[in-house]
Amino acid sequence: MSTRLVLLGPPGAGKGTQAARLAERFGVPTISTGDIFRANIKGGTPLGRTVQEYTSRGALVPDSVTNDMVRDRLAQDDVTEGFLLDGYPRNVAQVGELDAILADSGLALDLAVEITADSDIVAERLLKRAQIEGRDDDTEDVIRHRLDIYAQETAPIARVYAERGLLVQVDGIGDVDVVTERLVAAIGATSGH
């Protein structure tokens, strides 16, 4: 049985960690747009150069570039049994694009899983991480701004999936293993795994 998931969650909610664990548990690849961008930049590919043109000047990569990249990635053989998308869709327009990409292959999304987390706890977590990693630019103001942007952009995505009956929300605060088990239980309960 295939598992096609979208993972949503604010910065600092442990999404990357949980994405890797869920992918392993369900035997599907994690498709992280951030990882694909970084790999292409490192590899000096045409896509990487395009992405770098935007990121080097602090601009967001346009949807058209991201959409093409996701379309290309979802056409690869290792996603026939499913996938876990992390970082895409980022806005409502990309939700429509993902629908179209999947429909072209006769597929549909199984579930959108939102890891929820109290913004104060997440901000504290990100500040700690910034100190440990020496990220001086990650001030509380910057972190709060990132969380605000996430809330503005992602709330409408969550709403779209909720209206379709495809959204499940899981509390992301707590021990990593406990959160993983919550996620697995929520996904299993709704997808019949």
C-alpha cells in the first residue's frame, strides 16, 4: 500500500527529524525541497545556479522553479510506493500544482500531516539552536518573523487540506520518540496502515 504524505510544521517543530523517521518507518523517500535546492547548488547544476541567483540576494525561489523541481523528483522511480514531502507545498498555489503533478500520474495525496507547536516553545528552541550553532543572525525578532510568515503562508494550506478531509494535526512538543509514535499512530489511523 502506498503512502503519499505532505508534512507541515513551523520552523523548530522538529519536522526534519520526524520526516526522516517517518520515511524510514513507511519505507518511502523524504522529498525535502530545501535538500534538493542544496544538492543542486552543491552539484553546480543548471537548477542549482538558478536557485542560487535568488537565494544569494535573499529572494525566495519562484514557485515555477520549485514546481518544476518537485515535478521532476516525483517522476523518479523510487516514489512509486509513496513519498513524504517536506517543505512543499508552501502556499495555496503550490497545493494546486501538486494536485496537477499527481493527477498526471493518476495519483492523489493520502494525507497532510501538520506538526503543531506552541510558538513560544518553538522560538525558545530555535534561539537555543542558534546559540549552539553560533548563528548570530538568528535573533528572537528574526525567529518570530519566520514563525509569523509560516503561520500566514501555511494556515491557508492546512485549511485547504482540512476542507478535503485530508488534514491530521499532531502535537510536536515532547520527547522525539513520543512525537514519532503520535505521528505514526495518526497516519496509520487515517490511512489504514
